[in-house]
Amino acid sequence: MIDPIHISTLQIEQSRQQQAQTKEQSFQTTLEQAQKNQDKEKLMEACLDLESVFINQVFDNMRKTIPEGGLWEKSFAMSTYESMLFEEYSNQISRTSSIGIAELLYKQLARDI
């Protein structure tokens, strides 16, 4: 039996991947609805969400390069907190248009609407 307090890193990674897949599926659904209803606001929102997923993946890969140890012990709670924190960072970064992926996607996809 798995101790719920000591969830393995593999399970945490699988959970993160499932969240990313869910967001990507949400993007696909939102994109299809926006094209069907010719809703440019919804299309922009979907593009921002996809940029957020991309930035979050970059952050995840960057965090993997940081060696274990330091001031705080790595625990399930700390991993969960970091995951949520960096997901929010990703959302905020995508909303500031500082990277520009969402704008490029929007310009390309809005041609079809």
C-alpha cells in the first residue's frame, strides 16, 4: 500500500502531465467552438491558455535541473505548492503578452474565422 504522505516523484510527474493534457484538450475544444461560433475573444483566450501551458512546461523542465537539497526538504506538499505557484506564474506571463506566442497563434488562427 502506498503511503499517501510519501507519494513518489513519478506519481507527481504523472499528475502534472495529466493536467497539461487536460489543458491541451480544453484548448482544442475552445478552438473548435471559437471557429464554429466565429468568436474572436474566445479564440484569443484559447491562445493565451495554450501559451500558458507552454510556459509551464518550460518552468517544469527548468525546475528539474535544480539539484535536490538546500534549505527545504522536498516533500509532496512542497512539490504541490511549487507546481501551483509556477502554473500561476505561467498564467500571468501569458496574460502580459511578454512572450508573444499567443498573439502569433491568434493571428494565424483568426484568418480562418
